[in-house]
Amino acid sequence: MVFPAPPWRALRALLIGAALALAGCDLVQQKLGLEAPGAKAARVEAEGKAVGGACRQSGRAIEDCYAIYSWLPKAAIYEGWRDMDAYMRENKLPTVEPQLPPPQPPGSRKKRSAPADDDTDEMKKPEAKAEAKTPETR
């Protein structure tokens, strides 16, 4: 019994169509770690509002908040700061003093440098360490 050859063109078109249909699927994008531009914009906007509100509650000036969180949109930070200011005035809430220093923006962290009194050189030379411990006789 002889089977007919598979229709390659139709199969190829079906596979390409399925791949294109799945490329727009949110679940596939989520599995691959991709984020839709609209979802990213909404997330950044919400983060900016939250940061602005937290800056106002902690008594931080809006300009300081802009400088510290420079990667967030200023409009969102201002909106969150303004909303929290109105809320705090209505309810007569005092500011909460921050206990920790503000975080550094991404990419501005300095690499840790080795302490000046590092003993690594002395540990490599055991005879130098032994000489340092013995008193000199004259």
C-alpha cells in the first residue's frame, strides 16, 4: 500500500500561522519573560505613584525624590506625592522619618574596595609574619 506524499506547503503554512497566532498570546509572552509595552507603562506609572506617595509620607522633598528615583517618570512621582500630601493634610497625619538612607539609582553603586589594612599579603608570606612577631635583638 502506497501512502500519498504529505502536502508540505499546507503544513508549512499551518505551522507559520500557528506560530504567529501564539506570538501575540499573553501567556506565551509571560512564559518567555516578555512584557507588553502597555503593561510595562502601567507598571512603571504605578511604581512612580507609589514612590511619590512614600516620599511625601517620609517628608522628603519632591526634588530629592526626582533625583533619587530618576528612572521613574516625574509626572507619576508628582501625582503620587500630591495625592499623599492631600491625604495627609485631610487626616492631619505627621510625616514618618525614614530609618534607612535612600537607595542608590541603578548603575551608580560603587564596587567594594579592599580595606587598607588587608592582611592578604602577610598571609602569603609566612616568614614575614614570623619576623614581625619576633623581637629584634641588638
